[in-house]
Amino acid sequence: MARRAIICGGSIGGLFCAAFLRQAGWQTIVLERSRNELSGRGAGIVTHDLLVNLIAKTGASISDLGVQVQDRIAFDLEGDRVATLPLPQIVTSWDRVHSLLRALVPAGDYLLDKAVARYIDDRADGVTLVCEDGSQHHGDLLIGADGFRSALRGQMLPDVQPQYSGYVVWRCLAHEADLPDDLRDQVFDSFGFFLPQGTQILGYPIAGPLNDLRFGHRRYNFVWYAPVDGAELADMLTDATGYQHSITIPPPLVRDDVLERMQQFARSHLAKPFLDILARSERPFFTPIYDHLSPVFARGQVALAGDAACVARPHVGMGVTKAASDAEALARHLSNTAIPLALQSYNKERQTASALAFDTGRRLGSYIFAAPAFGQNLDGRNNPNLARIMAETAVVPAVSD
């Protein structure tokens, strides 16, 4: 009889786990806490060759995966180009990758509205997951792919908590058809940067709704890292009713006055092309940047993967690639080895690789706020880390042999 894995989390990381374990001969069931099918609000994903290869390895199609850009371009405050780095890369969307992987899960093996209450790890008889609705699911292995606020990690490693970085990321999307021709020609076909010291912005094209890649139907993904201290963050996480959300706030609940303060800051700090895009975008939203690294990725019959195991700051675009790599390694080690030994090998391989991604994300984040102090070198021309940021944010950190 095939071994059975219970996967908590129906986002991209959980779907990668299901795809690779099924290829290794496992039965899988995916449990997602949301009541509705997931959507990434069109968020962009920067792919690396490793990620593209892993998507293909699941059996999903990589044709029409996203938009091909050829160069990385840095702009100054007025919108003039100050640096160009030839670097072909595919940029895609969360929705596109999720839909490709979601189609690989058979009907009945993906259950919504299944929030985790706790698990019971009986190593002689497998592991049992208890959901908040009272249902129980038993298997040989339990995988926590339930995000950086993982309920499974909370039980396994209660002392491991995400740490706030001191800045947030503002995101929004602008439709290609809403951009004037001169602005579209200036920014749309490249991976763009504005790199003053003390803040950082980047943007790139992604497909339109339903993966529409036709000229004029695509969207521009706007990403802005901005400093926010703890007191200001608490205010930003408070909705119009006075309720302060923990960790993050649903985008529709961000107060209008918070958005207006962001717009005022943008008008004095953003390069003109990005300011023009912001003015034509959908409603922006923000996410505080946290990171964490679990000291172990497996214990007993339970394994952690993706953001549940480690969140690295997003400057390398490693989140999805790291989750896919976790899933592939887990299935590979489990394919021909007893579970305890397989999880030991998985932990050694992926905790080491994730620690490198974690450290790299922190280092790249430090470039944003490096001396001189915030408020200097705001034109985007004189950042001593400009070339380094453009190059290093495109490279997956590799563990040396």
C-alpha cells in the first residue's frame, strides 16, 4: 500500500509537495485553511532557471509561463537610465504558477476550510492531524507547508517566531493599457530599479488577468521597500474600526489615510517613472517584511517546507524557488528511504540551503539602509551598492560542496 502524506497548506509550496510526492509513489491530501480557492492578487514572481526546471519536473507546462525581459535597468530620480545589466529572465505571476500546480491535484485530494488545530505524532503508527472543525486525518507523514505563520511550526517549534525587519513592501499593479506610450516604452520591457539609499523600488511586466500575454493586455508589477518603525507599523496595521491586526492586514482594510501618507512620501522620494506608474495603478497594499529560520526542518513524522520552515527576505525572489526546492528534496529523500532517515537527510540538505538564502536576504536588505544615512544620495546615481544589487538579486545563492 502506498504511503500517505498529509500536506497542510494549499498554496504553491504545498502543491509542489503534493506533485513531487505523488511522482515518488505517495498518496497525498492537501488541506487548506481558506474557505475559498486561493488567489495571489496578481503578485509577481521572478523566476530563476532552477524554478522553471522544477515546475517542468512536476509535469506542469512551462509554455507561456510569463513575460521575458532582457535587461535590468536602473533609473535616477528624473527617470534617466544610469545602469544597464543584460540579463534575460522570465517574470510571471503567483496566480499563473498556482494554477499550473493546482491542476495536478486530483479532485477530492484538495480540501478547503481545514484549519489546523494540532497534531498527534505517534511514531509507531504514523501521525494524526486534528482540524479545528473536529475532523481528523491520519497518515505516515505530516508536512507543514502552511506559511510563515505555520500552525504546525507553532506546535513543533513554539520559540521560532518571525522577526520584523524594519521596513515594509508596498505593491500594486498597473494595467499596460492605462500607461501612456512614452511611459510604457520607458519601463515596460525591462526589469527596472530605482536604488537610492534608504529606500528601494523595482518593477517588471507580468501577464494580464488569466495569463493574458498579449501586447497591451499585460500588467506592470510595482514593488517598493520603504522604512517603517515599530510604532508607525502598529498604526498601519490598525483598521478603520480601531482593531490592530497582528503580523499583516488584509489589503481592503488598509485605511485611506495610511495610503495618503504613502503617496505623499512617494511624491518626494520615487523616481518619476515609478511615480507615474503608481498614479495609474490599482489600489496599493503593503506587507511588513519579516524573516525567520527554523533550526530543524523535521521532527518525528512531521516535516516543514517553504515559508513554514524559513522565510528569507524577498530581495532575491527566492520564496517560490526555495519552496519548490524543499518539496523536490523531501520527495527525493523519501522515495527509497525509511521516513526517519529520509527526514534526517532532508533536514541537513534544506536547512543548510535555507540558512544561506536567509543570510543572503538579510545582507541584500542591509544594502537598502547602508550608510550614508537615509535622506542622502536620493537621486539613485551614487549608491555604491547599485551594481551589486542589480546583479546579486538575480542569482540563487548556492551551497558550496
